[in-house]
Amino acid sequence: MDLRHISDWTQLPGARVEIRHQGSYVCSGHVDAVTDDGKILWVQSPENDRRLFEKDEFYEAWATENRTGFHYEVTAGRNSPFNANHIFPPH
């Protein structure tokens, strides 16, 4: 499965994501809520664990689903978040 790095967190409410911290896996689940400025999000994991993540603390959100309107980078694989062959959508 290709993951999609989502830089604009305001687009993520309800999306299934994988959270990484400086490239390392932290957790996965669906985005429960996002602040209006997109700097903080809450993820509800399948284990009913709700966690808060702040973009300023170097957390990254990687979409595990395709969704119209996402602004993302496509990676070569699940374990390669910093692949040099990123594809960027037009702005």
C-alpha cells in the first residue's frame, strides 16, 4: 500500500492515517478532529485510544486511503517515507 504524506491537516477529519514522528511509525487510526489552523489533530485508534499530535513537534500524517482533494506526496512503499521519487500534485 502506498502512503500519502498529507501536509495540510485541515483536510484530514474522518480520514484513515498513519502517524509518524520524524519518519518512525507511532500509531494509526482515523482522524477524529483537527484544529482550524491545522496544527493539531486527534487520532482514534482501533484500540479506542484517542491521541493528540502537534505538527510543530515534527509529527507527520500519512493517509492510508485515497481521497479527492488531498494534497499529498506518493511514496514507493510503506517503509520508505522519504523516497526521492515523490510526486507532487499541481497547486
